[in-house]
Amino acid sequence: MDPNGSIDDKCENRLYIGNLDLRITEAALLKMFSPYGKIVTEDFLWHTRGPKRGEPRGFAFIQYSTKEEAKLAKEKMHGKLACGRPLVVRLASERYALETADSSKKATGEGHKLHLTSGSGQTSRSAKIAAIKNKLKSLEEDNSKIKKQKKGDNIS
């Protein structure tokens, strides 16, 4: 994103590919997406730490030479099954716009509303975090009520 607040041209040529089966390789991904145009760059993301280090993260980015090629690939590949899983294919600028919308909701005080599903129908990470925080808060409140009751019982 440039300083003026607009998304740069690179994002319009760049696709986010999600819900990748862990058996899909970089070569297979390139083979699936190369019929739709000239691929300039490909970023296949891997776990860099922890027990899953060296394993694929389940998503990648591909940049085409033109936005028309990227849009064509998006239209043809979104929802297509790969190793039994439907691919989630979006323009990287769309993904960025979704993240920006989520953060602006939080900034305007609408963040307390739970955003339960991501594009793939699974519970989103932020929704899980919010649910855990709410649960902890309620447990702490319950715990403090119990302590107050016990103190009251001991005094009587």
C-alpha cells in the first residue's frame, strides 16, 4: 500500500491461494496456475519455527505479469478441487481489503462483535482469540464472586 492509501498495482496482479492440501508442492502449484498467464513470482509459505518447521503452511501467493491474467486465474481456479480440497483464490488486494475492514471495525468499537467465519467457512483466528478472552473474563468474574461469597460465609 502506498502512502496515499491506495493499493499498489502489484497487488492487483498478485493472487492469494489458500486451503492448500499439505501434499501440494511448489511445482504442482505452478503447473496448476501457469495455463492462465505468465507467472512473475511465487511465494509458497513454510513454517519456519516450532514442531511443523519445514512443512507447508497451506497457502501461497502467485504474481502474474498482468491483472487480467490474475483475474482469469482467480475465476478459473477459485473453488476448484486440488487433492480433495476446494482452493480459495482471491486477489491479494481483496485479502488486504478484508483485513483492513476488520481492523477498521475494531477501531470504531465494533470489534466486540464476533466474526465467526473466514472465507473457507472455518472459525477465524481472531474470533477464536476473542472467544477465549471472553471466556477467561467470565471465569475471572465467576471466581471473584465465589471468593466474595466465601469471605461473606466466613464472616457470618
